[in-house]
Amino acid sequence: MLTYKFGSDIRLAIEGLSQPTWTEPADPLEGATRTQVRIWEKDVDEFVKRKNYFNENAKTAYSLVWGQCTDAMRAKLEARNDHVTVAANGDVLGLLQNIKDATFNFQNQKYKPHALHEAKRRFYLSTQDKNATCQAYLERFKNHIEVIEHCGGTVDEKVLIDDELILNGVTRNSASSDKLSKATTTAREQYMACAFLVGSDRDRYGKLVEDLENDHIQGSDKYPPLTDAYSLLVHWKQNPKNLMRALGGNNDGLAFTNAHESEAGEKGNKVFPDIKCYNCNKMGHYAGDCREEKKKEKTKNAEASGTTLLLNAYDFDDGPSAFSFHQESELMGDCYSQSRKLPRSWILLDNQSTVDVFMNKDLLDNIRTVATTMNIRCNAGNSRTNLQGDLRGYGTVWYNPEGIANILSLSNVKKKNRVTYASETNGKFIVIKPDGSCREFKPSGSGLFYLDTNERDGTGTMLINTVEDNKSKYTNRDYSNALLARKIQNMIGRPSTRKFIHIVNHNLLQNCPITESDIKNAEDILGPNLGSLKGKTVRKKGEHVSKEHTTVPRSILEIHRDVTLCVDLMFVNTVPFLVTISRNLKFGTIEVLPNRKITSILKGIKKVKDIYAKRGFRVTLGMMDNEFEHLRADFVNLGLELNVVANDEHVPEVERYIRTIKERTRSVYNMLP
């Protein structure tokens, strides 16, 4: 805005959403000197010029604001009753007011008492979040007040205004308008400041609010106005004793125990130098608080019932956080004695694990050291590993040579493959890979779901269900009908299996030679339809893309506001393209045209002109070849001046730009597979 002539007028108007007023110069007195008359004429010219420039700047600002509105916001604005009038007049203040109404959710269709009630309800329920800064809290607090006042309500209380008037020795009936306005402002500030402090985070500023209440009880009113209340919160010193309450009792969910300190919850925190424990014969504690005795009891209970291993894994160096757990008594199971471990060839599928950990290096490739360290904690001790390996056909997993099992997390497996549970066939988990191959995890005697990699041969490779193995369970006729069923499914557009069965059962495909059993046999033999999986699988949600509006630097607007546009036509296989590039900014555009008619060319140039106008630039001059001389009159209607080169000459900037476009296009085309 500051780059506009008399830009301060439009800036103040936008900030206050009100039309500025200008004082008309008074007529010169009779007998005024020629100098005074000349000064008066200059003042009148300046007065008229300010009004004219304001109207021009307002329309330019309207285009800028409207261009920055999203499609959803434009739909809301166009639904308003006064939008046609606002758009026709280029009323930027009316547009901003409508945007404010839409943002505050106070539309002309909404019942006003309902809108006011909702605004006040949000205000009274507003509190500072645990992690919110004081600045963010103040902005949100003021926004709630602005919404209330926008809906026609107030945040002050009449009783506070009356009390303020009484302190000044007047009443509401006898007070002048100035005193009443001053009392209203004071009462409003007091009420807002109190609401701001009470809504602050109690964990951080609860002691501050309590001190203010206690001081008031003792006759000392230390409640500050709103501005001072914000400064008070920002500079308030925290009591270290309240830090644990502010941070929370269990921040990370992990309990750390040091070897020379008493465990949490024990009574051994207090030291008795003169007391000797008769269990460990050490000084400093009673026998009831002896840690050695408690360790013996834990060991005894563990030997009787089986130790619960809680593998609580967490990564340092900003690595992922995960955990997995299982019962050692279950792992040793009915079939295995306490002295034996699980078979090294078994891979367990654990629905309670969120990390993939392997202990058999023969199942992994490319075992390597990584920068991230995983710390596995359990009640038997700590184990750390910074090794990772690649499981063939799956991906990267952690490698812990001190582990007792090879574990795949069901949560991680289902992110990469489709997982089904076949309860009718001995309760197996079936993992279906993207290529259609399957892995079956069968239940063991103790209920663990495992895949034995040595089940087919002793090479250590994973068990793979192939089509040859699957079709061996069926007759040749069943296999042929299954192939025919899959062929027909592909021919009719690869519907889902359930939809395909519906089509066949309801005779929607006339003279269909297959039955429902043929479709199910095809699913069992060939696996899921690969084309259907690829075609119906939605893309993964992309990463969040931050949108940040970057304003044009003031220096560029001051120097290059008036743009000289170089224009020409480019042809690709007889298809015309309108190519433009600004002489100094080097901003280029290209647009395909339906034809070479004057209307099509002018329409494209107008679009480019509007693009520059949205960012505050003004296209004033067009540079074109001699063949466009007949567009001179049309350029004048667009507010542009046309300059054409002489015969057999061209505009060098746009010619070079066209060459660059063609070269880059040919470079990409020639390297396509």
C-alpha cells in the first residue's frame, strides 16, 4: 500500500474499515492576496487529487483482496445479498467487511441472538492451552472480544460502570457523556484484564492469580489493566517447586531407576544412619525397607510364574519410538523346556508390538550399523543395539543378536501388505503381498502365530505360496474354470470379488459359463486380482505442504511497477501458444489458444494483465512483432500502449524465451523411456 500515491489514506481506511474524510479547503477571504489565492488553488487541487487517487487505490485493492480469496471464501461472499453492489463499485471496504462477517461466522442468514450467544459462549470458555504462548493466548482472547462486538454485544458489565461512576461522585443519570464514556472504558479494561488472567494456564500462573485474590482480600487491589496483565504473564517468574505440576507427573511414560537410589514408591528415601538392617547387615535402613530382600522376593516369584519381559524400546537421536512385549513363559510354552529357546527359523507375528526386531542374522541381508540407537529395557536388564538389516521381501528391521525371537509387528506389516485372519482354517493370519503371494502365520501350541522359514527346505528361505502349489488342490476342470473366471473378471472391468459374485448369481451377465465357486477358486489359486488392487488402491496421504504468502519487496514495486510486456505466438504442431515475458522482471507465461483470432489473443493478454495487477504491478506497454499492428486499437481499450518492431525484426526477449521453452521440452521428450 505504501507504494501507492497517497497510500496512507487507503491504509487507514482498510485498518479502520471506514471511509476517510477530507476537510474541504475554505474559500479565500475577500481581498486575499494573489499568493493566498494561489495557495488555495493548490489546496483544492490536492484535495481533489487525494479523493481521486483514493478511489483508484480502493479499486486496485479490491482486485488484490479478491484475488487472494479462496474458492470457498468466494462462494460465501457471492452468496451475500450485497455482493453484486460491492463488486460493481469495487468497494474494498465492503468486501473486507463481508470477509470479516464470513470469518466470524456471522452471516446475514444467521439468527443474531444465536450468533451473539455462541460468540459469548466461546469467550467464557476460552482458556490458555498448556503449550500456548502468552502472545498466542492474547491474540485469541482479543479475537473472541472482537467477534462479540462485531455481533453487537459488549464484554463490560453495567454494575462495574456504575461502581466507577460512584467513585467519581456521580451516577448514571447525572454523569456527562464524557464521564460515562470514560467509566465505560475503565470498566471494560478491568473486566477484560480479569478475564484474561483467570483464563491463563493454571499450572503456570495459578500462583499469580491466587496472590492477586489474596492481596484483594487484604485490601490491596493489584489487578492490572489488560496491557499490563499481558506483560505480567510474560515476565512472571516460575517457582521451581511448581515445575513438576506444570510439566505433568509422567511426561514420557518411562520410569528410570538408578542403582544407588530407592525405587519410586518405596519408603527407603529417608536414611537412618544408626539403624542396621538384619537382612543385608548394612546401615541406613530398616529390614522392612531392605532392597536386597525385595530383589530376592522378585527373583523367587519370577522363577515360579515365568518372567514378564517388557521390551520397551525407544530411540535416541530423534529415532522412532516403539515397544513390543511377550511372556517368557509363553515363549518357552508347552512344547519347549525352560532351557530351550524358540526355533531360530520362526518369525512371530505380534499384534502387541510396534517394532520389528530379529535375532537370527541368517534371515537378514545387509546387516549394518546405523546412527540411531535403540535401547531395549526389560526387568532382566538393558540391551542396546544400533544394527539394522534387510528382511527379504519385507524391508528394514532391527537386528538384536541378544534377542530371544524374531518378531514382526502386525501394525507395521499391515501398512505394507493386506492381512486377513482365517478363523475357519485353524485361525491363521494370511499376509497377502502386493504381487499376490501369501505368507501364512500359524498358531503354535501356546498360541503364538509363527512362520517357519525352514518348513519347505533347509535353505532358510521364507515359505511362498505359488500358483502351482495352490492349483494342486483342485482338478483340471476346476483350474480351467478358475482361469476363465479371472479372464471374464478382467474383461468386464475388474470388479471386486463380491461384486463379481453378485453379477454372476443374479444373471446380470447373460450366458455366463462360470459359477460362484469358480470365482472363489480363482481367488484361492491366483490370489487377489492384481489389476484391481493397483487400480483401486488410493494413493497415500501426502505430506503437509505449507503455504506462505510472500509479499513483493517494496524496492521492486517502486522500481518496476510499470511493466513492459513482450508478447509473441509460438506454434507446436500448428497449435498456437501465447507466450509473454516481462522485460525487467523476467516473469514468463504460456497459454494454449484455441485459434489465432483477435478475440482469443486479447483474452489471453487480459489474463496476463490481471495476473500482474493482483500483485500490484501495472502493464503499460506491449512489445510485439509487426504482424500484430492491427491490435493497436484493442490495446488502447485495455489501457495498454502497443509498440511494434520494424519489418523483418523481432522482439529479442520473447524470442529467446520461446527458444528456451522448446529446448527444455525437447530435452525432456528425448529422455523419456
